[in-house]
Amino acid sequence: MSDFEGVSPDQSRRLEGLGVELNALNTIAEEERTQKPSSLFWPWFGANVSVLGLSYGSYLLAFGLSLWQATIVGLVGIVFSFLLCGLVSIAGKRGSAPTMVTSRAAFGVHGNRAPSVLSWLLAVGWETVLTSLAVLTTATVFVQLGWDGGLGTKIAALAVVVVLVLAGGIAGFNVIMKMHKWITIVTGVLTVVYIALVANRIDFGVVADLPAGSPQALMGGCVFIMTGFGLGWVISAADFSRYLPRSTPYSRVVGWTTIGGALAPAILLVFGILLAGSSPELNKAIGIDPVGALATLLPTWFLIPFAVVAVLGLVGGAVLGIYSSGLALLSAGIPIPRYAAAGLDGIIMTLGAIYVAFFSTDFIGPFQGFLITLGVPVAAWCGIFLADLSLRRSDYAERDLYDPRGRYGATPIAPLLILAGSTVAGWGLVTNTSAGWLDWQGFLLEPFGLGGREGAWAYANLGVLVAMIIGFVATLLLSRGAVRAQETASAEPIAKNASPVK
């Protein structure tokens, strides 16, 4: 069974002439695996250099943490979560295929549609959030300049951002890699200037006096940072390592992914903690307009450059999101070309951004709810996937990733039950007050003696870690025999340059 691409030879030639990537769910042919591991730095840094990272300092302090507590748990959460991305990226190198194709080895060719839908929801949610913030930031900067930041400005900003995001997502891998190299350079330089301009707003005396939080608050803050950074990308991490040669050392794949993803957020988070901790007014404003509130600290002459750095950083993340969401949509079974899937996701992203930017009055509440609610099944998938990856001693059997009659099967029951069980357990150990229809979460907090939905553990986000641990351990225990059988199964030889689908 092959995955639908739906492009005729004539269409292929025209699209290639326009620079549009035609690879979709197929295995990347060997002659196309020409990227260097260091090239992973650019998309990961460019997608995470957004000044939104500064706002996470405010979110982290909302857990009631001191300066040093927030700094330590924030850095741990960032580095660990992007390390998970690095580990998942190994699968892209070993399979030369997107994350949601290599995931079929664990969940089966048809069974993997469940994680694919989850990946799609997460990516579309993220690209919607980032696009919305770009619109809100532009409007705030215009108001600071004394210009009209109303409806017309928002509509124009939305149009520009959507065009940029769609252009990158539809064009595909090569354009994205070039785009993020420039985004990294421009935003990196302008972010340093921003930090220099507002550093005098930090009051170390006020920040140092912030009271310390409880162990539960430490855990809650750390897990929130994980879900807001690397864990939000982990389910698509192999999408950007599949163009690496199979001979690439694992350490370089993991290292460049982790450094590229974690470097900018680590710096921005610490500076954001210092800024938000110095000003209760700024801290409160960030909850309404996370990036735009940061513009209020700037001199007028730097507002335009700030808008550029803010919007480019947010666009960088949204482009990676729409690229991966398109691949996830295809893996879920939607029979359209990759570039069409990116376009469809762009429509959904635009509708969501219109609601957030034009009608919603609160950002941080729904945002936290989105991260934690989807963070639980994503963490469960990550545990299962990494355990399965660690059990495998050889590269994936390429053809069998596309054939439900192959060694990975169509719908193996065990991994799907593990995913469902660990997700249910995780949801039972988190709470979500941002939406009434989610008030059923946290149902295990009282039976487990953790104080119920109003107790000390209610906002510790314990369920995210529990879901990941259950998924990992259960897969190691229950799937070892199945993986060994798959790797010893006889299979037809695969040509060196074979590409099962293109």
C-alpha cells in the first residue's frame, strides 16, 4: 500500500520549477540525503528565537516561584524537552521519513492514524497561536507609535503573516531551511538589541525578594515549560532530520537539535523572569498580550525593529508548524498532495487566528489549557516512541512502513492500549480551569491521596510526566518480543536507492 501523492509528471516538473518540495510521506532517496547535522541548528533556532520566550518568564512566575527556582526549573524544562526532540530526530535519520511515518513501526500502518491526528491537532494549534500573536503584536506596536492599531491594521497584519507562513509551508523543506537561516540571523541580532535596551528595567532587589514556591509548584512550572517548548515539537521532530545521511552519528543529530532548539529560549526565559519579576504591571499585561506588552518598554525608534523581530520569530515557528501539520494530515489518511495539505491547514490556522486576535479577551488561560490537555497524550506518545526506538537495533524496513501486511502490521493493539491508558492516567492527574468542558480532568488526584482538584498537587501537571513514564516503561516491557520478531523477519532485499513512495 502506498501513500497518495497525487501529482502527475507534468505537474511535478512545474512544481519543481517553482521550488515546491514534492517529497511527502515517502522515504527520501539516498541521493537526496545531503544535509549536514549542523543544518538542523537553523530551523530549530529560527522557530524558537521568538520573543514569546520572554513571556514565559511571566507564566513561570505565576506558579509562585522565586527567582532561582524559576530559573532552574525553566532551564531544566527547556533543555530536557528539546533533548526529547533530539532523540526523536534519530528516527528521521534511521528511516529517512517523517515522524508520523517512522511512528508506524510502533503503532502499525493504520493504527498510527491516531497519533497522526494528535500530531495534526498540536501543530495546527501552535501555528494558530503564533499567527495570532503576530497580529496582536503588530497592532500593539502601531498603537505605541501613535498610529491606528484597530481592525484595519489587524486585518493587514493577518494577511501578511498568513502569506509568509503559507509560502514557507507550501514550498517545503529547502525553502524552510533557507528562510530559517535568515530568520535566525535577523531575529538573533535584534533580540540582543532589545535585551540591551530594556535591561535597565530590571530591579534585582524586587526580583530577588520573590518568595519561594512549594515542590508541587516547582514541578508544575517545569512541566509547563516542557509543554510550551520542546514537548510541543517532539511529535514532528524527525520531519527535519530525514534528509540526513544514514551514516550521520546519533550524537550530532541529538546535539544540534537540542542546542538549536534550547539556546534561544534559555536566554529569553531567564531575561523574561527578571523583567516580569521586576514589574507587577508588566507581568499582568503579558497575560493579555504576551508579546505586544513587551513593546511598551521600548523607545519609539526601536518599535519598528521590535515588530520585525517579533513577527519574524513567530512566523518562523508557524512555518515549521504548518509544514509538519501537513505531513501529519497526510499520515492520518487524507489523500491530497503535501502542498495542498499545507494550504488546507493554512485555512484552519487563519480561522483560528481570527478568533484569537479579534474576539478573544484572554490569552494565557486558554493557552495553558491547550498546552497541558494536549501535552498529556503527546507525552504518552513520546514515551512509547522512544522506548520502541531504543529497542530497535537496525534501521526501519522502508517498504514495511507503508504496507499494512508488512512486519509492522496494520493495527497492533498493545501500543494503542498503552497510548490510551497512559493518556487517561495523565488526564486524571492534571487540572484545567480554562474551559468548563475540561473540568472532569484531575479525577485521580483524590483517589491517589493528592488532595483532589483543590489540593497542593492540583496544578503540578503531574499527569504529563506520568503519561510519558507509563508509555515508556509499558512499551519496554510489552513490546520487546514484538520488536525482536520484526527485526528477525525475512524481507525482500531493498534496493540501495529505493524510495517506496514518491
